[in-house]
Amino acid sequence: MIIKPKFRGFICTTAHPKGCAQQVRNQIDYVKSQPAINGPKKVLVIGASTGYGLASRITAAFGAGADTIGVFFERPSSGNRTATAGWYNTAAFEEAAREAGLFAKSINGDAFSNEIKQQTIEMIKREWGKVDLVVYSLAAPKRVHPETGEVFSSVLKPIGQTFSNKTVDFHTEEVSHISIEPATEEEIRHTIAVMGGEDWKMWIDALQEADVLNEGAKTVAYSYIGPVVTHPVYREGTVGRAKNHLEATAHELDKQLKEIGGEAYVSVNKALVTQSSSAIPVVPLYISLLYKVMKEKGLHEGCIEQMYRLFNERLYTGGEVQVDEEGRIRIDDWEMREDVQAEVSARWSKVDSDNLKELSDIEGYRRDFFQLFGFETDGVDYEADTEANVTIQSLA
Ligand code: NAI
């Protein structure tokens, strides 16, 4: 079929298999163009199909020559519905990994469940014995608690007071004001349950109990801090509470892993266009200003550049892992540079619908968004009849 982008709210409901495959190849080529990483050899990535998790998997495989198991929640194609982008990304990743002689298998299902944890542990035992690195990169709107069955939904809201600020609709390029009502205590509790560290700890506990973590194994999960302008809706809001919980969990897991000489970290990453971040109000406008400023300064990075730097310059340098005063890895260091933030902040106060194109990289934001779903990618013929039914070989 001929596959075109189709929208519902902030998400694109179609994805292009050839475009997704090209995006994955571009990321692989980037990593292969960089010096090899003396890193982990057996890597489990939870949330491995898109965004930071996919980039982590690609970096481990093509940067460090690692065998990988990827866990994610994606949908195959059916009838005239395309698969999700993460499905196509994974099919392309596995194919490239196999061609390179690397082991790559995937598990598609709810990572919050006990069943998927057990299935993953069985695969590790059967195929590898033990893992060297566990990357935890889930971003989910909902979680069913595996013990109680309670269904939690995360919300993106401020805490304590209404938050009003600018936001942009990147489809219409209109800058407008948005007001978001504060979260209830119940909504805060729910968001912590979905995006906090409880499930990460459940994974590490289960892996440790099954004795499938190698001596010196590391685990890393991803967090975000960002600029003052988004603090009320992000870092000091519901998701920020969840990230506080995730960061506290890293300290707990770090102590726990000492038993096997292991380490646990949270890495604070740069704000980037992913399926998750495009749904956050205010953040897309900040990201488009940030992109423009960082591109002008020659500092711009995407997920793959960020993850390569995380592995090569933080996690696997052969020495101590460099962290901030709270024990966090900071690869948002370029985003948070004083000169970058001062320029973004000056532009933030001036930006409106009329000067949006001049002050921000809204075009780059929009293109990145389409590229998440395999569209607007060089080297792909979008008018060609395309097979939407693509197999992920390890799931066949
Ligand atoms: P994403 O939406 O691109 O990826 C989410 C991944 O989780 C996908 O692989 C998806 O299949 C998987 N997933 C979701 N629900 C699942 C479930 N129930 N079971 C199994 N897999 C499931 O998100 P992104 O942006 O890469 O986020 C990953 C982490 O990075 C999150 O913790 C996020 O807060 C963090 N982060 C993101 C930043 C950004 O600007 N995008 C900045 C800094 C941190």
C-alpha cells in the first residue's frame, strides 16, 4: 500500500516501514563512524523499540559489539493498518544485528507484568546465562500493578497551583497560552506508580533472584530536569515526582548491586522529540527553541549521539563514572550550559506565532516528529507501493 502519515491528537497512527528502517540504519551508521566502546557484551534493554531505549540498544550492539535482548510493547500490522514505528524499528535493527553477526532477540509485551519478566529471565538463562547491563527506558501512560491489579494512569500536571504559559501546536505553528490545573493527590500517586522506580526495582530484584546478573553488572534508567520555565509542569509537577522516585530508586539499587560488584545509575538526558515528549504541553515549544540555539552553537544531538556519549564518556570509560552532587549522570550538560539556557530564555519571552519561524527550529521539530514514524526521511520513496506486513524475525 501507499503509506501516508495520519494523525490523531499528538500521535501519528501510521508508520512507514522503509522510513523506520532507514532511520535505524542512520543511527547504526552514526555509531559505526565513532570509536568502538569497550563496553558490555550482553545487554537487556527494557523499552527498546523507540527513542532513548532504541538508541541505547543500537549503541550497545554497534558501538560495543554487544548481544541484545529488547523488551517493548508494539503492535504488528493487521489488515490495512500499519504496524507501530517501534515494530518496524525493531525488525530493521534485528536484521542489521544479524548481518553483523550479533545476537538480537525481542520480547513484545507488557514489561510491567510478572509474565514478561519471567519470559525475559528464561531467555537470558537459555541464551546467555547472565547480563552485563540492564537499560530501563520505559515511557508509558498506564501500568497495571502485577501484585494488586490496580490500574495506574500517569498525568502531566503541575502540583499545588495552576500553571499558565506559552505552548505551540507544531502542526498549525500557532503559539498560544495554556493553563493546566494542578493534580490531585491521587493523580500524583498514580504518576509515581507508572513512571517512578518501583517497576525498575522489580526487574532488578527478579533478575538478581534468578542469578542472571553478571559480576559487576550495571543498570541505568533515564531522567530529565530541564529549564526553569518547564519546572512547574515537569520537574516540580507529577512527572518530576515520579523522576524523584526513580532517582531515589537508583541509590537503593546501587547499594543492592554492591553484593555483585554492580552499579545503578540514573542518567539525566537531553530534551528530544520522541513519542512521549511530544505529548507534553509547553515542552515542544521549549524543544524547538532549544534545537535552534543548540544547532547555531554546533551542540545539537539526537537520541543516538546522546546514548553514544553516555556509553563512551560516562558508563564505560574504564574509570569512575562521572556524576553530579546527587549521584546522577548528566548528559544534559550541553542543554543546561549557561549560555544555551540564557539564549533560550531570552527567546522564550519574545516568541509568538509571528516570529516562531525566526526564533525557533519549529521546522526541525516537525521533521523530527514525522521521522519518528518513518516519514520525511531521505532515501525513501513514499509514492512506492510498500509492504506493511513486516516480520520481526525473533518473534516469528
Ligand atoms: P519512547 O516513547 O520513545 O519509548 C518508550 C519505550 O517504552 C518504547 O520502546 C515502548 O515500546 C516501551 N513501552 C511503553 N510501555 C510499555 C510496556 N507496558 N511494556 C513494555 N514496553 C513498553 O520514550 P523516550 O522519550 O525514549 O523515553 C524513555 C525514557 O527516557 C523515559 O523514562 C523518559 O522520561 C526519559 N527521558 C526522555 C526525554 C525526552 O526528551 N524524550 C528526556 C530525558 C529523559
